[in-house]
Amino acid sequence: MGRVEGKVAFITGAARGQGRSHAVRLAEEGADIIAVDLCRNIETNSYPLGTPEDLKETVRLVEAQGRRIVAVEADVREAPQLRSALDQGISEFGKLDIVVANAGIAPMLGGPNMQGWLDVIGVNLMGAQNAIHEALPHLKAGASIIATGSTAAFMPNDVVENPGADPGGSGYTVAKMMLSQYIHEIARALAPQMIRANIVHPTNCNTGMLQSEAMYKIFRPDLESPTLDDAVGPFHVQQAMPIPWVEPVDISNAVLYLASDEARYVTGTQMRVDAGGYLKMHSFHP
């Protein structure tokens, strides 16, 4: 019997990357999936986002595990679209047990205007809140809410070499910091109902967000057009363990644990899957 056998999981940003990995991993352990993704690009985001074909591939991979899936193209910034997607999924499966608020963008180096800031706050923070609050009426005791944070939430964001040059990048950090606090508070509010809420903080993760020229430029600003070979060395700097990144399944395994009954009394946790990145950034002062 799987660790989430018979449960239904609602996952945003499920067309590829971490979201697809979460969908497949939960399906492997017995869950049916309600999958949502925008399936189009956002202008300020500097790398391609998922496509309708990517979402179809997620469907194929989940069904290959013998599980059912309802997949819907929807914008997490628009709560009514998420409500409609949930209605479709719950009509098919009859209930909802797990929420994985995963959709995210990183509009790095988006120029001096504030649209990148607005977009990343809209997707990464408000989109997560929309997903959770649209799901809440369907959740019962034993349900699990999991958000995707980032080790960026633990990094200083107040000292930059060129203030205002990268509002999307700054907004990403702010969104993850605020999401961390939000999950802490909503976990407190939902605990009397025996509904749990936790957040998982990945370090560099081997997805399209990391493997992009814009991200290479963040790590190698000295080069005009850096490549992966140029950036892989600096990628190591962020972790205490000698690795450049973790894989999506490493995050999915944490999501699976938090979604399962093994974590039935785990709530309000800021779970870092960061290869010691936090340890590298923060000293212990007893």
C-alpha cells in the first residue's frame, strides 16, 4: 500500500519541473492528482515556462503509475480559475486531501520597471495563497498543505550592488520570505481543525528555472553570455555540501513525507532541502 494511497492531491505548476515531479511521486505512492499550470509564458520571466504539451506529458506520467489525473490550464493569480479547476477535480474524485502550492517564476534581470516584481509577487505569493484558500472549504481533518519556498527566504535582501536593477529577483526573495511567514500563521490557524501546513525550502534545483541563461548571469555577472559550464562552479557556493544543485525528486520526497500520515503531527515546519545552504549562511550563537 502506498504512503498516500487513496488520497487526492491538488498541485499547481504541475506541467514540468518540481510540480511534475511532485505529481508523479505522489501518484507512485497511490494518490490521484488535480494538476494545474498556466501553460504559457509571462513576459517578464526570462526563461520559457511550461506548455500545454508539458502538461499532457505530466498526465501521461501520472497515468503510467495507474492513477487518475484531472489537468487544467489555469492562472494561479486568478482565484476563480483555481476554483473551477478544483470543482472539476473534486467532481471526478469526490474529495481533496493534499494541497501542493508549487507554482513559481523567477523573473531575474527584468529591467528597471516594477512589472517583474508584480508578476513574481502575484504568482509566487498570491498564487500560493489563492490555491490554499480555494482548497480550504474542501479540506477535512488529516489534510496536508505544502508550499514551495526557497532558501532565498533566508538570504539577506537588503544589500545589493545596484539597487533597483533587478526588481523581479528582489521580489522573488520577498515573496518567499512572506510565504514562509504566511504558512507559519496559517498552520497555527488550522491546527485546531487537525489540518496541517508546512513549507519546503529547496536550494538550487535542477529545473528550467535554474538551467537558464538569466540564472547563469546571476551567478556569473562578469560574463556577457555565460553558459552552464561557466555557472556550475558558482552554483556550488550556495550549498555547504559539495554539490551544485539538488534534483526535483529530492524535493518531492519531502513533499511526500509531509503529505503522508507519517507526518500527521508535523505542522508549521520550515523544511529545508538545501544541502546545508542555511548552515553555510548562518552561524550558531548559543
